[in-house]
Amino acid sequence: MAGGQRARWPASTLTNAWLLAAAVLLNIKGIIAQKVQVEVEVEAYPTESVTLRCQFINGGSTKLTQVSWIWEPVDGQRDNIAVYHPVYGQSFPNPLFKDRVAFLFNNLENPTIRISKLRMSDAGRYTCEYATYPTGNEQGTTNLVMLAKPKNSADVVTVQAGTKSVVVAQCVAADSKPAATINWISSVRGNYSTSTTSGPDGTVTVRSEYRLVPTAEDNNKDVTCMVDQRTQDRQWTKSLRLSVEFPPSVSIAGYDQNWYVGRSNAELVCVFNANPPPTAITWKSASGPLPDSVVVENDRLSIRKVDDAVNTTFICEVKNKHGANSHHINVFVNEQQKTEHPKPPSTGAIIGGILGTLAVIGLIVGAILYVRCRQDDGEGPPKHKPPPPVKGSSSTEMLTKPSEPPTASKRALLSKGEVYYETSGREPVTNLDDGSSGALNGGAPPGLDTSVKEFKESADSHHSNEFESSNHGAPAASISRGDSFVSPAMYV
């Protein structure tokens, strides 16, 4: 370098390097110093046994003089429970572990111990500590975790129906470690509360109570307690049936309103619901003592043969420790047996019949409307026919009537040169006049009628001549093409 200057490292860089080197050395020293092998944590259960392993490794030139097991139930408390010396042998100074702790191997390199008949109070830290030369003491610590399976139980609490919320079921997970968790499944509407109590040995008791306002309907309903805890392989469950006590509710069955004189084997049944079961069931009659034909057997009242004495009111009374209730029924005895009338059709059948009838009527109406529509469209025969002409009583009467103009249909036919025919059986209408004095309805003109009469009178002598003269004397009729006419009478 120019000027003979030396290279200098920054002060901060040198400091970091020294710190890194020191950390590496300390880490290596710690690895080398860790020569006592133990398990970090061990779980065990009361009344069982546990093995605490310890071994000194990579001793090299280190001389082992003694090994001890030290118990620390809480911080700050250290008690020797087992000591091994190659010359003086084994020692168990703590009376709490007397006859419960032992060395499995009789040497310093593997001072593993076993503790039997474990108690919950045995939980804590166990340190395996070596006294060595020249390095001093070497040690390793194992944490013993004591677990306790819960003692689970569940029971119902018998209660009386009322209006206040009360405990109807209990579930307990006792003396467990760690604490258990309790839940409920229920078919009734209620709620539950949970409390915990710690024991002197570190265990916990969890208690849960299910509450509701009990009614008669809640009796025999199901509730289920469920317990979860670390030591259990599966969830613990127990189903319970509630026990709600209430006074009896009573009704009477069996009367069909067809009791008649002479009927046999008639029976009434007293139906009740009570918890606890009734202590007494009593049958009475409102008119006095029960009839002689009545036989009572617990909740049943039987009549061997019905007579007028049975025409009364029967009462059934039921009692239990919470009270008594009764029910009555009025029995009417008929002279003769009632005949069963056929049952009226059901509402559904009536509605179905009405709908079916309406459907048929609708089809018929639709068919009629369809046919009429087809006729209106011209596919059927004409619906209207012009009225036939009326023949008068005399030609004179017809002459006084004005002729009617032809209808539109007639004019159409005449314009085409077609002949129009009337369907009437009457004589056809003719027009032989020129419009002023033409005869109508087949009536001949007056001159023609006179010639015909004269011709008839002299038919034998002047047949042809008079006939011709009469024709000449008759007024000529103007007949157009297509008009109808009446020929003169002829004698053959």
C-alpha cells in the first residue's frame, strides 16, 4: 500500500467476529458438557409404575464418584429420593418414597430408577445428578406428569312438577387431571351450569347440573351427559330419563253410547297418568251404591248384564302421594239396540262428485257451441227459409194486395236465368197482367172468366169457334221470359 499505511479492520467488524467466535465456543462447550441422558417428560397414572431413565455418556477421563435422584415437587424444594455410591451402595433417604423406588441397575453408568404405586402428589421434576472429578456435577432433568382418569357418573334428581327452575339431572367427572369437560344433549328445553373443585393432590372435580321448569310432560324424557378428557380413549356418555312427579290425571273410556237393556259384557276403563303410581283407584256411582250387576277390578268396571240400574253416572277417582283427581261419565240405557246408519259420504267424495258433474256439463256445452259455430260458418243447411206465399180466398182479394218485390236471393236467381221454386204445396204465384190489373195467385182476368163460362154453355155446338172468339175477346196478357202463367181451361 502507498505511504506504508497498514490495513485496519473497522472496530465494529472485529467486535462482531469476537462475539460469533465466543458463541460457537460456548455452544460446543455446552454440547460437550451435556453427558447425562434423560427423557424430557414422562406421563403416568396413579397406582401404576413409571421408569425414569438416566445414563452417563462420553465420560472419557471423567471419574464418576456418586449419582443421586433429586425430586422437586415445586420450585425451590429439592429432596433426595435415591442415592447410589459404588462403595457404600444404595440409599433412599425420603420416607415418602420408601419401598416405592428402586435402582434397576447396580452401576454408576446407568442409574435408572422405577417408582411404583404412584400418587398424584408424585408429580414434579426428577433430576439425575452425577458427582464427577475433575469437571464437577453433571445432571439431566425429567418432568413427571401425573394424569388421572376421571371417575364419571350421572344421575337424575326426582322433582315435583311446578313453576320454578330446579335441578333435574347431575353429571360429575371427579378427581381427574387435567380437568374434564362436560356437555349435555336433551329432548327438553333447559340449561346447565358447571363448577370445578381442585383437590389437594392436583386433581380436579367437575360437576354439571341440568335445570328446567318441570312439567308432567317432561317425565321420562331423555337427557344425555357427555364427558371429554385427555386420558379417555373416547367420549364418555350416559343417557338419563327424567323423573317428574305429579298428581293423577284421569279419564274414562269404553262407553260407546249404545248400552241397551240386556246387553252383556259392557265395560268402562279408568285411564290415568300419575307419577308415582297411584295408591288407590275407586269407582263410585252418583246415584248411590254401585248396581249389583257391576264388577270392579282395579281400573276396570264391568257390567255382566245391562239393566235400568246401570242408567246412572259412574265416577273414577285416582290418588297418589301428590293428590287425587276424578272423572265421571253419564251412561244412558236404551230399550233397544241402536242400528248403525250408513255413514254419509266423506267430504272428499262429495267434492269429487261435484267436480265430475261439472266436467261432464262443460263437455256437453262445449260440443253444442262447437256445432252452432260450424252452422254459422255455412257448413250446415240454411237455418232460415223464406215464408211461403199465402193464397187468398178469392182472386178479387188478391188483386187488392200489392205484389211484394222479390227478395235479394230471388233477384239473384232471376238475374242468372234460373227458375226459383217454392217448397210450399200451395198454388204458384203468377203475374199475367201488365202491372196495372194483373191477376194474382192463379186468378184469370175477368174477360177470360166470362169466355170460359160461355164456352162451357155452348160446348156441344160451337166448341172451337166460340172458344177462339172468347180468346180473341180476352185482354192480352203481357208475359215476360221466365214469368209463370195459367193456361185456359180445356175440354177434351
